[in-house]
Amino acid sequence: MAFDVAASQEAAAGHALRVIGADGEWYAMTLDHDPDRVNLILEAGKIVWAGMC
């Protein structure tokens, strides 16, 4: 799924998005728990992994 499509769907569901990695690069992140946040890994602008945390 494309990132922009997921962003609009998740915003409508009341979830925040956080990209934790893209195109083989990992980003710094906190380990705080937020049940309304979806963590994403992207490849070429497409979501290849998603998990709630």
C-alpha cells in the first residue's frame, strides 16, 4: 500500500503514523508505548511492514 493512502486511512481511524525505516535505512525512535500509533517500514514509497506499538 502506498504511504499516502495509509496516512489518510489511519488518520480517519484516529491513528498516528511513524516511519521507523525506509529503503534499507533505520531511523532513531523512542521506545514509548502509544496504542494509537502505527509504526511503518517503507521501500520505494510503499509500506512493507506495519505494526502497532
